[in-house]
Amino acid sequence: MKETKFKNTEIGMIPEEWEVYPLSSLVSDIADGPFGSNLKTEHYISEKEVRVVQLSNIGDDGWHDSNTKYTSFAHASTLSRCIIPTGSILIAKMMPAGRAIICPKIDSQYILGSDVVRITCDTKLDPKYFVYNTKSKLYLEQISECTQGSTRQRTSISKLKTIQIVVPPTREQDSIASALTSIDNLISSLGKLIEKKKNIKQGAMQQLLTGKTRLKGFNEPWVEKKLGEVCSVKRGVRVVKRNLTTDGLYPVYQNTNIPLGYSNQYNVEANTPFVIIGGSAGQVGICRERYWAADDCAFFACHDIYKEYLYYVLLLNQRNILHNVRTGTIPRLDRTFLSGMLVYISSNIAEQQAIATILTKMDDEITALEAKKAKYEAIKQGMMQQLLTGKIRLIS
């Protein structure tokens, strides 16, 4: 492969064969959504005629199908400039501005909602390449400069037209898009597998933690007890944030189940579950190593229940725990509620251990898949940085 020669442009160094154009020079058509008065609640219908593309449908990782609204064929015909041709790129004007996707083929017809722009690329610009380009540092910096607003930053169609796009030869655009699509497909497959594993685990919890499914060799009765009868609910000890480090030996949990920082001291043994009682009150967590529980973190000193089994029992009762959080400036959860909470549990510690072992193995598998997914996401980011700047070339 021959050495790449670079040239200096208004946006920096790029390969000699590449060019820089404003977006307006790379599209054959561009339009934005209707004014709010032209597409209001009264225009929405229950029948699936013309799908309205909303900001929430445009995700950083592609199309989000959760928010569905439709209008009639008749009303859509009055907004002909807002009809979305097949293969169009959709760009959000806000929340945040600039993110882009290719319109999917889930519904038969689409129309723009407010603050959504559609573009049709000309022959110089590959749509998939452009979507990946919208995640580049150069593009995002320009979008940041093109937005305004004190509370909700918004850009405009006229400003989007001025965005400078780095354009390789079309064959190279296709190669870049194909390489990034391949790793995106791998990431997507891992995401679907993770969700499948989580659903399987949730189903297992519903069976194993209610006694509906019993493990072989265990016949002892299950009992209903107050949590305080099988363990003590203890409150952690306050820490001063400035005394925490990033490289201490033990994580510190305060008002969320994500560590606040690290300390060289601990006050709770490994594999002890906890519940956040202030801030993100009601969150259930467990730490596989020793940790420091701060004053908004309640942990459990178990005497008649296996502590890892207790963690899954708490997860099963998560909805009830959250329902009893006192809302306010700082949400709070009383330890007295936790002590008095009724739980249905196996009376056999060995059965508790066996159930916890099964569920822990499921969690470990999910954690490993999530780590693998995060690794590929990091690889993708590195690939984008190299491919979209021409530092790595896929064609000779």
C-alpha cells in the first residue's frame, strides 16, 4: 500500500485525494419539518398510515422505534415537502443537534416532525458514510458552533448547510462505511444477546426466588419473614469527598450504586448487598469486593440468610422498595421500612446458596458480554478516528 500524502485545507490536513465541501454542495434536496401549527395533536390518528418522525426516534446508535405517532394520508398530502423519500438521511435540529440516521423501512411512508431535517445525498456523498461522519470530532465541533439557545440548544437548516464535510472518493466512502457497519452489526448482536440473557435471568429469578421452581434435593418449606428477622440493616458512615481518591483499594458507595470514589479503608465485607437510602434512593447493589458504605448507603449484616441470595431477593422486591421512597428535594428511604419488609424465602441456607450460585453465574455471563461489547465500542471509536481522517486507508 502506497504512502498517503496529505494536503492542508481550511479544516486541517486530509489525504490529497479527498475534498472538503459544505453540506449544501453534497445534497440534491433538503427540507425541514412543518411548523407546529401544521402538525398538531389533532392531526394524529390511531391507524398506521403515515409515520411521523420525531426527535426521540433519532438515536445516537440508530433508529429508536419506541415513540410512535401517525397522521393520515390526506393530511400528509398537504405537507408534501415534509414527506420523506426512501433512503433519506434524517438530522435532528436539537436534543442534541446534528445526530443523524438513515430513515428505516419499518413503515410504508414517513413524514417529518418538528425539528427534524431530511436530506437526499447527491452522487458525491454516500449516505452511510455521511452518518458515520456525523460522529466525527470535526462535525461535532461545527455543530456546537451552529447551535444557539439558553435552555435548549437548536440549530437551523441554513446553518446545517454550511457544515464542512470531508469527502473521500466514493469507493473509499463505501469501504469506510462497510468496515464500520460490520463492527456496528457485531455490537448490535452483542446488545441483543445481552438483552436475551437478562430476560432469561429475570425469568429464572421469578421461578427460583418464589419457590415455583425447586432445585433437586431441596424439599424444606419456604417462609415469610421480616427482613430484620434474618439480617440487620445498618447505615454506612459518612465520608468527606475530598478525602477520596481514584486509586484507593476499596470503592466507596454513597448515594448511587456507582462508586463515588475510592478509599484505602473499608467497613463492609465483599459480596454484601446494599440499598441506597438517600439520593438515588431504592437502588439495590452488591460489591464483589470489600467496600466502604457511606451514610446514604444501607448494608445488610446477615445471620439467617445467605448474603448473595439476599441480593437477589432485594432485586426481586425492587419495585416495592422504590414505591416506599419518600420523594422530595433529596429522595429518602427509611431503614425501618427495609427492616420490616416482608420477604418470602427458602428456610434452607444450602438451597439459598444453590439459587444464588445459579443467578450469580448468569450475572457473570452478562457482565462478560457487556465488557466484550464495551471493548468493541472502543475499537469502533478508534477506527472512526483513523478512517474518517485518512490516517488509515482501506484502499490503495
